[in-house]
Amino acid sequence: MTVFAVVNPPSTRLFGLAVFVGTLVVVELIITITKRKKRWASRTHRLARQSGIELPSRLEDRIARRLRNEWLAWLVIFPLWLSPLEFTSFNRHIQSATYWDTWFPRLVILTPLLGVVISFSSVIIARWNVPGPTRLSHFRKVRLRQAFTIAERCALVAGVGATMGVSAWGLQQSHSPIHWWMVEFGALVMAGVLWWFLENAVMDHPSTASDPIELEWDDLFRFRRVRSLALGAAWIPPTAGWVLNYLMIQQLNPHTQSPLWVFGPLAVGIGVALVFRQGSLLWRMA
């Protein structure tokens, strides 16, 4: 005898609660792990070997502390991109088409600015070293485009295109009027201008180095900040928009679920990560 069991998918509210609790547990676990000094000392030496930079003992603790603070800042700030999920999952009217028609355009226009703000907040730790009596600087100004390879620039443009595509598809599904489309375009432009301003501010940040070795580390950290800010600003918005679209489709058309919702973003994320490994040594052009 064959028995067919129909199991209802877990509610979005339960899923949101699980994500929230899981995030807290993971954060607590990783913060505990980051207290181990040997781990960060090992990462410091590995970064020095990969970058070909000398690592004097006087700088080891400072750089290890900087790497740890970078990780903790990213850990605390980055999960904020899940805020649309948390906002929607605890609303009792989430299964209503009227709810999505009202709130989806309001939430999706925030994703471009959310990506820039989250990314900048995670790299705002700029100073790793207190300058001495003398301060070294470069003779020429480094252009922002020099921090990325051609393939990486294409990946950033693809992120902007993905944001526009995901937002347009969701606005169409929620039957949003034309003025929301215009507001979304304005939000993209505003986020782009803000990103450009912040990127140049980080790139032009005065060096705190007092000798050539410190200047090399200063260049490395500056390029890491610029590239991390660009990557987050380009790909957090389409990811957040994808999550919003998933929630909307799950509630309005629960029988249209597909593995593409999960494996599609995963494949794209792996591809973008591989592309951005190419320019890890571009800081030497500074």
C-alpha cells in the first residue's frame, strides 16, 4: 500500500525566527573563536606570505588586531541585509496580496542604499597604525579604477544589472504603479553617487605609514576596503531583492517553488568570489 503524505512548508514567520536565532548563535560562536590570538597571528603571517610583504615583529600584533576587527565588524554589520526578511516574516498579514502590493516597492527601493551603507559600515575601520613623527605618502594619485581588473569591473556592472532585473521583476509581480519604478531608479542613482563618494574618500585617505614597510601594509588595507565596499554595494542589493521576491512568491503562489531560488544565488556568489580573487595584488600599483 502506498501512502502519500502532504507536508505543509514551514511558515515564513518560523523561518524568519530560525534565521534570527541562528544568526545570534553563530555570532556568539564566532566571537568566542576570534578571541584566540594564535589564530589571528597565523592569518597575519599567511597574508604577509601571500602579499609578499615583510612582517616585522613590531607590526604583527597591530595587523592581527586589524584583521580581527575587520572580521568582527563584518560579522556584526553584514547580517543587516536580512532585515527585510525579519521585517516581513513577523507580520501577520504577510500572506495577503494587498500587503505585498503595499510593502514590496517600499522595501525593494531601500536595498541599493542598504548595500552601500552595510558595506561601508563593515570597512569603516580605517586606521590600523598611529603615524609617527614623519608620514610617508605617494607621489601620484591612485585612480579608483586601478583597484579592479576588467573582469571585476564587469562583475560590478553585472551586480547593478542584477539589482535592476530583480527589482523590476518584483515590481511587476506586485503590480506596482509607474511612480514606484521611477523611485527605484532614483534610489539606484542615489546609491551609485553615494558609493562613488565613499570609494574615493577611502582611496584618498591619508597614509598613516612612517616607513616603507608600513606604507605597503597601508596600501594593502586601503585596497581591501575599496574592493570590499564595491563588492558589497554591488551584490547585497540583488541578494536582498531576491529574498524579498522569494517571500512574495512563496506566499502568493506556494506551488511555484523551484531549486533555482536557492542554487541560483549560490552559483552566482561562487562565480563572483572567484572573479574577485584575480585582483588581490593590485594594491602594488599604488
